[in-house]
Amino acid sequence: MRLVRKHKLRKSQSVDAATQFVDPRDFILEKLHILPVESVPEISLYTAHPASGLGKRGNQNIYGDEHPPYWAYRWAGGTVLARYILDHPAMVSGLRVLDLGAGSGIVGIAAAKAGAGAVQCVDIDPHAAIAGRLNAAVNSVSIVTICKDILDEGSPDADIIAVGDLFYDSDIAEKVSAYLAQCVADGIKVIVGDPGREFLPHSRLRLLGEYSVPDFGNVPGDQNAVSAVYQFLG
Ligand SMILES: C[S@@+](CC[C@H](N)C(=O)[O-])C[C@H]1O[C@@H](n2cnc3c(N)ncnc32)[C@H](O)[C@@H]1O
């Protein structure tokens, strides 16, 4: 399920005659629908839909490649973590929260709504940073979005790191686990939301809570599976 970008579009670069909205901000504003998140109705996000063009294969989407971007879809890991944070605001209240692998920014937005002192949303996808800023505005919260791979750096300036659905690939899971272990050793609390992806490091986790939430790929009528929130122990 790894997303590979074949190439990135520059502002105003044309994809083809059928796709006019190549500026990511314009694309999001004009093509995506603002919809409440199922199971987390306190938060609404710019969301892909059948007519948005993001799910099409071929050179029809915002990237000019065939992969739909992660930030436009709802992932169970981020959804369950957002639900948990909103139900347990004391966990983040007044603290500096870093949302790692933020995608749409759902987890960071939940933390901001729950009273976090400051929120940074970090993702390696530059369009996630744009989507996160627009989603924060929709939800009337203030967050900082950063496009960077911080996994080779030292521990960040944060009190708590929140990780939604980042254990879907073995290489990423290995790097993320090593980074989070270093952060825990440096005194940062780490919480993880995950539906039980293949590379979730179970032996490093302590269960905090469970919720039934929808996942990417669910179709109407599907029963929501149970997803969980954990503390990463190091
Ligand atoms: C499955 S999505 C989850 C997005 C969001 N947390 C949620 O639950 O809705 C995984 C996200 O992690 C990002 N990602 C992958 N490797 C990363 C890394 N090294 N650092 C930061 N983000 C990364 C991807 O770009 C993608 O947006």
C-alpha cells in the first residue's frame, strides 16, 4: 500500500486538457467536498468523492499519477486516534502535540480542538501540508503544517507525538518505531491509532482504548471494524 509519486506537479503546470485544477490548493477548494468524519462528527474535512477525480487511474488526478493521495481519504488509525483524543482532552490539554504522518491533519485538528497548547502536523507529502491548513481553517483551529521527513532527526520539540495509521509498510514501520523509541527515551509521550495493520509493533504497545470506526476502502453498508489506541512504550 505504499504510495509512490512518479512526479510532482508545479503550480500552474498542466496535466491534460481534462484536468484544469492542478494547483493543489485550488483543486482542494474547488473539487473536494467538506464532509463530517464518520465517528468523529466534531471534525469536517475536505474529502475525495466519486466526482473529485482523485480516485481515477491514469493521468487524471492532482498528482498526474495513478495513486490517490492519502490526505483526501479517511484512515481508521487517524479516525480512532482523533475520537480518543476528543474523548480524553486531558491527554493533550495545554501540551505541544506533534501529529506524525498527518495526512489530512485529522489527529492534529482533534488535538487542537481538545485544547492542545500547540500543534504541528508533519508529513512527507507537500500536498498534505496544504490540505492540513485548509482542513484546520474549516474546523476553526490553529495548527502548523510541516512537509519534512523528521525520522532521521533528533527528538522534536513536543510533549506528545500522535501517530495515526503509519504502520502499513514494513520499511516505514521499522523507521518509525526506531524514531519513536528514541523520542520515548527522551521523555516524549507517544500515542498510536491503528486498525491492526500488518506491521504494527504489538510488543511495544499498551492498549488505551478501542472504538469501531470506518476505514479507507469501506463501502456503504460495511460494518466498521474495531480499531485501537495505544501508548508506544519504547
Ligand atoms: C495512511 S496515511 C494516514 C494519514 C493520517 N494520519 C490519518 O490517519 O488519516 C499515512 C501518512 O503518513 C505519511 N508518511 C509516510 N511516511 C512518512 C514519514 N517518514 N514522515 C511523515 N509522514 C509520513 C504519508 O504521506 C501519509 O500521509
